[in-house]
Amino acid sequence: MSALANFVIRNNKMFFRNRMQVFFSVLSIIILIGLYAIFLQKLQVDSIAEMAKQNAAIKTLVNEWMIAGVLSIIPVTSTLGAYSLYVQDNERKILYDFLTTPMSRHTIQFSYMLSAFQIGLFMTLIAFIGCEIFLVATGGEWLSFTSLLKVLGVLVLAVFLSSVMMFFFTLIIKNSGTFSAFTSIVSTMIGFLCGVYVPMGVLPVFVQKVVEIFPISHTTVLLRQLFMEPTLPTVFGNMTANKESYMLAFGGQYKVNGAILTMAQSTGYVIFAIVVFTLISLVIYRLKNK
């Protein structure tokens, strides 16, 4: 077995061995579900009822909206939690021992990123299965085969983006105390930056622009469109204007320079962000470990 594979296995075992670490990596999801159950669901149901005819599908639509937000946040919190091992290795000088091995610096860096990707993908897929069961149990329908493949593709992109983006931030953190503080900030802010805690329409224009620029929020938009696609016609019928108003107000679509972004454009932006953060991380890691 290659040194890279051994290193990734070592990182994965270290992560899952710490149960509290696993718990805190999904803490924001627990908070989000609690907020949704207590406040957000009724708020959205009431808002949609004013724009469409009252029917049972409204609650299903809101559940789909929430599920999309949850599934876009889990990759962030789980990959960030996985990088705690990198911070610990760096703080304890264990990383320096690895640098004396025949493995190249880029191989060592890639091992941490690959481990975070695997952990993030595992946690995300488990959550996806649970979310699908929840949707069906509350009156929704299983995703079609085509939609399932698209959702899985977006989830892989979301985990990939989160892996490289969180590693970029982790590289500039020097100790566990700072990392813990950063993790708390991310866990709190990610729901706002993905337009989950507060609908886009009620945010100040400047904040809306920040959310639109934030790459991970585009995975939220993609997931919302895929999950909500079969239910939107049932709720809004021929009320196209109301449907568009709802999607823009609640972050189901983004309008930039007067034009609504297509799924292809959001996907392209996510891929662009992945490339940019990967290249920057490579440079920073190289400079830090000469």
C-alpha cells in the first residue's frame, strides 16, 4: 500500500476515534434543524401561503428548501472538523517529522485534503440518505433517477469545494485554540452565508451580494433547484411571477446584473472557486514548509 494511502487511513482513523470531534463537526446542523422546527418552517409556510394557493405541498416545498440548506452546510463543517488533525500535527511538530520522509510536500498536503474529502463525503452521503427518508416520511417523493444523479454530483462538488476552501483557511491557523475559535465562527456564520437562517430577501443589499459571491452558497442554490423542482408547479401552478419572486426572496435562485443565473453558471462558478483555492493552498503550503 502506498505511503499516501497509509497516511489517509491514519488521518481518517484519528478523526473518527474522537467522538466529540465528530459531534462538533455536525453541531451546526443540529442547531439548524432545531431553528427550522421552531421558527423557520412556519415563517416560510405563511410567506408562501400569501403567494400561492394553500395546499399540503407547501410544507413539502419548505422541507425541500431546508434539506438543501442542510446538505450544503454539512460538507463545510465535516471537512473543517477533519482538518483539526492537521492543526494538531502542526502544533505538536509531528508535521515536521512527516516532512523528513521521502514523501513530497505536495503529497503530504494532498493526504490531508483527500482525508477531509473522504470524511466530508461520507458524512454528507449519510445525511443525504437521512434527508431523503425524512422528505418521503413527511409527504414528499423520492428523487427521480436523473435528479438523484444530479444531486449526487452537486454534493461531490460541494464536498470538493469545502475541502479545498477550508484547507486554505486552516493553513493560516497556527494553534488549536485559534482553530476552535475559527470553527465556532464558521459553524455560526455558514447558515447565514448560505441563506439558510434568514431568507435572502430580508437581508441588506450589501449582505446579499456577499452571499452571492460566497462560492458554497451556489451549491445551496443548485440543491434547492433540484430538490424543489417537482413541487414548485404544484404549489404555484401558473403563477410564474409569484414563483420567481419566491425563489429570489428565499435564495432558490440568484439574480446578478439583472439576469437570473442558470444552473450551469453556478456550477461553473463552483468549479472556478475549487481551482482558485486549490492553487492558492498549494502556494501557501509550499511557502510554509520550505
